[in-house]
Amino acid sequence: MANIVFKNASIRLHFDAGLDGEGKPVVKLKTYRNVSGSADAESLAAAVGALGGLSGYPYIAAEKIETAEITEY
């Protein structure tokens, strides 16, 4: 029987940093590690909202990134 074992999680915030010399959008990324695997959507949304407001750039989006190990017994 195979199992999935949570290893770690992080959230990555995307910020609008304007346009480059060719008029293409520039996106800055900031990653925060050690996010709890059991954090629910409401808690993450509150944290992302607070962290997104700390940047000098406008907040665009966020993503949760999880790493897990697949084991077979």
C-alpha cells in the first residue's frame, strides 16, 4: 500500500514590478517557507493578505507549494 507523507510547504507571492524596457511585464517573487501543512485556505489568505501589503509593489497572486514523499510499504 502506498502512502503520501507531507514534507514541507511554502507560499510564493507574485508582485507587479512594472514593465521592462521592451514593455513586457516584470513580476517579482517572494517565497515564505515553513508553512504548516494543515493550514486552511482562510488562514493562508489572511497571511498572504498581510504579507502582500508589506511590499512596495502591488500584489498579484499567491500559490501554495507542497512537497511530499510517496512511500510504499
